[in-house]
Amino acid sequence: MKLLQLDSSPLGTHSVTRELTAAVVAQYRRDRPDTVVTYRDLAADPLPHWTPLPQAALDTLAPEQRTAVERNEAALQEFLGADVIVIGAPMYNFGIPSQLKAWIDRIAVAGRTFRYTAQGPEGLAGGKRVIVLSGRGGFYAGTPLQSADFQESYLRQVFGFLGIGDVQFIRAEGIGISTEQRAASLAAAHAQIEGAGLARAA
């Protein structure tokens, strides 16, 4: 089984989502020894904001254009080749980090992962599982602030548009409130990861 692990937080060892993606991947390695992990750090090695590239043969492009095309294709192939995608997605200003958005712009490709038909858009990347590890400074789920959560709704929409219906969120909320709340929220998220038996259910 092939697993793609994505981290997008620039906080390094202080990152909640990096800790949680590592926990999910460790569970897969433990419960599914056949798991092959591809890792991409979108903060340490960010993809630039998407810009149009010439539609021409690779060997006719300028070196910097060729490099951009090859990086785009590599990101897309990693996504297409994965059975499970584990994403660390902190909430920044009610949405996702721009580093993660740049990656999404490389995998949402007309004719490759979705297509338009007379009956409407059709996702072409079904059969995958997406697990999103979310960190939030405050509390959103099930509160009056839930309407301000454009992170989860956006990611569900994107992956659903690509044909992926199996999208699970594990949240660590309230981590900005206090040291005690951060520790409690992390412990609850780890317990959810363990209790869900994610790898065994795959």
C-alpha cells in the first residue's frame, strides 16, 4: 500500500499537525508493514504559486520552465500513485496555508483528476482515502464559529470534486488558548487516532 504524507506547517517541531501526521503514519507502518511512504514537506520545499506554463514539448522549454513542469508532474504523480493521503493542515485565518493551496493547484488538473461533462464535473481520482490532521487555535467544530471554518469545508469540496469521498478529519482545537488546553487537545487527537484504528480499517 502506498501512502503520501504531506506537512504544510512552517512551525517545525512546534507544529501540532506535524506531530499528528507522524502519529498516523507510525500507525500505518505498525499495522500495515507493506506501507510505502512518500513524504513531501510543503513548508521546507514549497511549490510556488501556480502560473500558466507553455503547452509545448518538454525539450523545447527554457530550463526554468522545464523544471516547473517536472515539479508539477512529480507532485501529481505522487498523488495519483497514493492509496492513502495523510495531510497536516493547520488553520490559518479560517483557511489553509498557502503552501497547501499551491499543492492542491498541482493535483486538481482537468483531464487528469477531474473532467467536465455535459452532466457536470466528474472526479477521476476516486478510490483513495484522505486523512486530514487539523490544528486550530480556537474552537470551531460544533460552536457558533463553525461558519468561519473555511478550512474543512474547502478540503472536503476539493477532494470530493476529484472523486474522493473517503475524507476523515482529526482535529486538535483550542491549542492557542493555553498550554494546558494545547496538551489536552493533542492528547484527545492522539486518542482518536489510536481508537479509530485507521490503518486496520484501510
